[in-house]
Amino acid sequence: MRNNSYVLLLGLLLLCFSAQAQITATSDEMVTVKAQDSLLDDEYLPLKPAKVAFYSAVLPGLGQAYNKDYWKVPIVYAALGTGIGIAVYNQREFQRYRSAYKDRIAGRIDEFTIVAEDGTETQVFSEDALLRAQTQFRRNKELAILISAGIYVLQIVEANVRAHLSQFNVDDSLTLNPYFKRDEFSSMNTFGASLTFSF
């Protein structure tokens, strides 16, 4: 019973000393902490990622511009424009081969039939080749549309993640550096990475 009393008394004394040490912080330290807290409150915008995602969904590239990553806007439009351009080209070719196939079935002369001066007709593509071409161009068009939709979603996610990461406090307390060492005796090289956390 007496040992428990000593342990309890020692615990209370340690608790009092630690509380006293926290109270006796200098006023300069308190002012610095308050200034840092107010600075963090001004910089942290909890709705910024949602706003950026909405802007990117409404107009591709607008979220990147809101994040002040202006160099990403041409990349977004080039990627989306390429995907849409490929889809339009494949749709045009699909319609071309489809109308040629319809003309061939109806007995009319299509664009892939060469008529000589003596009236003989030479078909460049057979009916099966026209059907295969239609299938190929339709697949390419659908794939291009899917890729364009993926790029559209990806630019929304990229802008959102960038908005999240821009609000983190990044300093030099955590560093990742490459590591290289050459052993003088065996002439072997050692490669790696060193992760340093200083506090």
C-alpha cells in the first residue's frame, strides 16, 4: 500500500512540473506561435480542391489555371483535341466505307470501283474488305472517345490533387537524396537513397 502511495505522489509531482514548464513559455514564443497559426489559417482554403474540380469539370484547363499552373492548360487542350480529332477522323472514314458498301449492295458504282474507258469495272475492295474497314474504323472511333473521356477525368483529378497538395506545409525537414558509395577495396559500387527527417 505504501509503494502505491509513493508511485501516485511521484506521478502527480511529474504532472505538475510538466504543466508548469508549459505555462512558463516566453511571450516571444507565444507570439510566434500565434503568428504562425494565423498565417496557416489565411493560406488554408478547405473548399479549394472542390472549387478547382468544379472549374475543371465545367471547362477543361480552368482548374489548372486556378491553381496557377498555366503551362498545363495547353497540354490539356492538346491531349483532348488529339483524342477528339482522331474520333472525328475515324467517324468520317467509317461513313465513307459505309456509304461505299451501301452503294455496292444497291448495285451502284461506289468510290472504290474504277470504271475503265471500255466500261469494265474493277473493284479496289471487296464487300468483306469494306465491312472489315467499317468495323476497324468504328472500333478506333470508340477507343478515341474513351481515351478522350479518360483524359477529361484525369485533368479534373490532377487539378484536384494539385489543389490538395498546394496547401501542405513543405519544408526541408524531410528530404530524399540519392546515395552513391564506391568501395575502395572491392571496387564495387553501392547505390541507394537516403531518407532524412530532421526535427
